[in-house]
Amino acid sequence: MNTAAVQDYSGASTGAPVYELTHVSKTYARNQVVALQDVSLTLRKGSFTSVIGSSGCGKSTLLKIMAGLIPPSKGRVILQGEPVKGSRRDIGMMFQQATLFPWKTAVENIVLPIEIRDGKPAAKKALEKAYELLDIVGLKGFENVYPNELSGGMAQRASICRMLITEPAVLLLDEPFSALDELSRDMMNMELQRICREQDATAFLVTHSIQEAVILSDEIVVMKPRPGRIAEVIKVDLPRPRTLDMMTTPKFGEIVDQIRGMLDKGEDM
Amino acid sequence: MTDLQANSSSSLDTEQDTVWEQEIAFIDSVPRWIAMTFVFLVFIGTWQLVTSFGLVSPIILPTPLETLKDMIFVGQNLATGGYMLGALWITIQEVIYGFALAIVIGFSLGVLVGETAFGEKAVMPYLVAIDTMPKVAFAPLFVAWLGFGIESKVALAAFIATFPIVVGTAAGLHAADENARMLFKTMGASRMQTLIKMKLPMGLPQIFTGLKIGAVGVMAGAITGEFLGGGKGFGELIRVAASQLNTPRVFSLILYLSVVGLALYLMVQWTQRKVVFWQKESVGSYDA
């Protein structure tokens, strides 16, 4: 381990709190299902947190509440000192599908969040920045291409740009690369790490993949279903920047095994 | 592994490429133009046989040649601006006005039903109820309300064409997936923005499917209206020719009428290709 990397990691764990969730619960009124029970969580500036758990553990519900898409039944959600009530400009979101709109070119898709919030003239001014972002994710030359002509991985790169165009303070990632093949997925994860470090972004990733969670995160939130709740928060003290060959180290294997053990127990309940 | 090696060295010539032809049945390998010509010739041939053996009275079924002669006659009348052109123009007007009306009403109702919970709960059941009725049966009502002029035909044509457009628009507005909706929500989009910038463009394929079905219906509505409500259109010419047992004329009038219907359909399809440029496949089919 080199010292710079160690400093990087400790910096992430002591940064100022960006997201603060206190005793957040969600009960769906329709069938009285407790989707989320008493979740408290703090995300610090520049940290990368993953949430992992079997289906029905409430991780999607948690993400939707954090994004201000649905209200919690109980508890508080504070982002950058302001309570989250509805959509927020300082949140960037990404889904499993790239969800690019086929009638817009790559850059037009990327400036869409600006167009929605500030109108067409503002979106036009943001084009320059969209070009830069496309360059960053390796899509230079594809600015005016329609999504039909992009591969799955390229489309997700473009949707990363769309997420970043408003310079959000936090990135909420809902299994963003799970539809990609394993090779592209590894590459995109490294790309994501690089972007997060460059932008000093706070990231929150929902995933099914233990390996993906371990290679990217500072902290992993393991959730259990029925009712959805936090079982354990695991710190990942692998040095940064992470590289793909760390996946073969004993330390990496240990953490993966530890999490897999917890998930198995969760499944039995 | 050893098995394979033994096999290849003993019985097979390993130097040769394993290029082989996939079998395609003869019926699947015929080029389109030959196939189409073939079916056409079989059709005409059967027709000719039936008439030349006197199996059917010439009043009921004229010979292909007689029909062709009449088509040329009608064609000349149309080309020289005869009375038939006037009649055709009236029918075309009915179709255009009827279609325009159906688009305006159908699209508005479709947005109401597809976008609002109120529309879906309170309006859709009534629309479904009316849609299941035989709409042609309303023709006498339209004549009674709007008279024997072009208006009653426009009304019937629009009435028939409205429903597929409503259904297409409503279905189109439901086409947007969960992710797209969430994305727009996270961008802080208003309801109107979500409708105009996402749901409507996303639903264009379904909307155009509705328009295409409507384009077929509007033609049927106009002609039915003319059969039942008189007037001076092409339908009236057909009705008169039929009553005079002038079967070749009926055939040729139908043919020219179908050209109008086809033109309308192709116009909608052409617009779809231009507007929904990202939709590559199944443009020509109903199940878009």
C-alpha cells in the first residue's frame, strides 16, 4: 500500500456528511408491506457506498426515497443540509437501462436535464460542456449520433454524461452496468471510479454483484429482507485507486466471502 | 479428443473446407415479383375461366376484359375532368375532413384517457362501450341531424376513425417505461414537460398505428355514409351502377376508390417514417 492511497481512503471516511438518513421507514399503504424499517445512514463527501442484498430487501425503495421520488413513511432524509422533498438538482441518477431518448442525439440527450430545468437556451449553452463530458467518457466523435447507433456500453457512457451535466453533489446509481457483459462492466466500473475521484463525487450504488460492490466502495451496506433493513455496514480498506487485479488478492476474497456469508444468512430468514 | 483425431485422419479429408449449402424450400425462394405476378395471373385466369364457361351470369360477374375496358373508360372520364372526377373529389373531401376531425377528437380524447386518471376511470368505459357498437348503424342518425350533404358523411367517417386514434394515443402514452418516468421525475420535469418531451414522442409508434387503422376506417365511413345518405360522391356512383346491374362499372369504381384509400394510408406511413425516424422495423405493420 502506498501512503497516498491510504490518505485518499481516510479522507473519504472523514469528509463532511452529505446525505443523512435518520430512522427512515417505508410502509406501503396498499398491502401494509414494510419495505424499509428504521434505516439510518450517513454518506460523507467523496465517499463511495454500495448497498447489496437479495431481492425484496428494500434497496430500490431506499434509493427512490433518497432521490425524492417517493416519500418515506417515517424518518428524515437530509441532503446538503436541506430536507429531501421531491426531485433535487444536486442529485444525479442512473439506471440499469441507459434510457436515452431515440429522437435526440447523444449531446441532446446529455443536455436534457438542463433543457428541462432551465429551458432550451440554457441547454444550448451547456452543449460545450456536454462535448467535454463525452470526451471524458471516450465518446468523442459520437456527439451527433442517435442512440440507436450506440452499443449498450456506449449508451451507458452517454447516460453517465447526462447524470454529470448538472454537476450533482451525489450520484445515485441503480445497478447501472448490470445489463452489460462482464468485460464492459469491469471497464465501466473503473471509469466510474475515475470520474467519481475527478469530480470528488459522493456515490451511492445499488448492486447485485458482491465483487462490484467491493472493488468500488469505501463502505458496503448489507441489507436483509422482510422487513427491509440494514444488517451490517462493512468497511472496505483496500487502497485507492482500485485496479481490476486487486480482485485476485486475498484481502478482496476475504471481504467477498464475508459479505456472501451474510447474504446467505439473510436468505435463510 | 483421441476419438475425433482418429476419425478425421481415417475417413475425412481434413484439407477440405466444410462449406455446405443450407436447403431452402422452392416456395420460399421465389422472388417477390414473380410470386406476385403468379398470384395475379391465377386470379385473372380463374376469373376468365369462370366467365367464359358461363358458370356465372355476366350480370353478376363480367369478364376480366369487359372490366378492364370499363376501367379505361372511367379512367378517361376522371382524367378529362368528367362528372366522375367531381364525384371523386366530393368523396376525397369527405375523407380529408373526416380524417382531420378524427385526428383532433381522437388525439384529444386519447390524451385525456391516457394521461389522466380521471379520463381512464370516467371516460374510457364509455368509449369502450361505444366502440363495441356497430358504428355504421349510426349513419341514419347523422343523416337526420346533418342532412344529405357532405356533413353527414364527414361525421360518420370521423366517428369510425376516432376510436383507433383514441386507443393508439392512450396506449402510446402508457408506452414510456418506468425508468424514463423516474428519470424525468429526478430532472424535476413538470407534468406538461413529461407529456410533451417524453411520453408523446415515446408513444408515436402506437399513435401512428392508430392513425393507420383510422385511415382505413375513414374511407369505409365516407362510402357507407354515401350509400345510406345519398349525395353526389363516388359511393353514390357505385350505388347507381349496382342498381343498373352495371357490374363492370362497380368493379372499376371500387378500384379507383381503393387508390384513394391506399394513397391516404401511404401518406400516413410516409409521415411516420419521417417523424418516427428512429423506429426502424415493423413500420408497415399494425402491431408497431
